[in-house]
Amino acid sequence: MDTVHCIETLNLALGKYGKPDIFNSNQGSQFTSNDFSKILKNCGISISMDGRGHCLDNAKMERFWWALKYENIKIMDYVSLAQLRLGVQSYVNFYN
């Protein structure tokens, strides 16, 4: 992921879902960049980041992402973005 992609995705999410009170992320460079942070601050969104090198701060979500990656995406033979979206949606429903 790069900053530009994350900014585009953030803007799409803000347009579709509105402004959250808090944006939580890890300390990846794309999320700590001035451009990304400026958008959040200009929208009045509080920034929350997990501790650097502390994966246990967000253990439940880290476990979910691991499961999605290794129990679904890596073993399925998705050939299109539409199939991937449906597959991930189905897995999220199963996981929950």
C-alpha cells in the first residue's frame, strides 16, 4: 500500500459512509504521512494508532486478517475483483 492509494480509499469511504469520530490504524508510513494525517485533521477526525511494534494492541483484528489471508484468499482461485469481493464478504459473514 502506498499513501496515494490510501488517500483515494479514505476519500471514497468518507464520501460513502461519512465521517467517523476516530480513525484507528497501525503506524505504517502511509498512515503517518503528512498528506494522510492532514485529511483526517481537516475533517475533524481523531487519529488513533497502535503502539509501534506492539501487535498485541490490536490482536483480535490481526488474527482476523491472518485468518482471511490464509484461510480464504491464499487458497481460493479468485479470477476477478468481483469474485474476490464476494468471497471476502462470504468469509466475513462466516467468521462473524
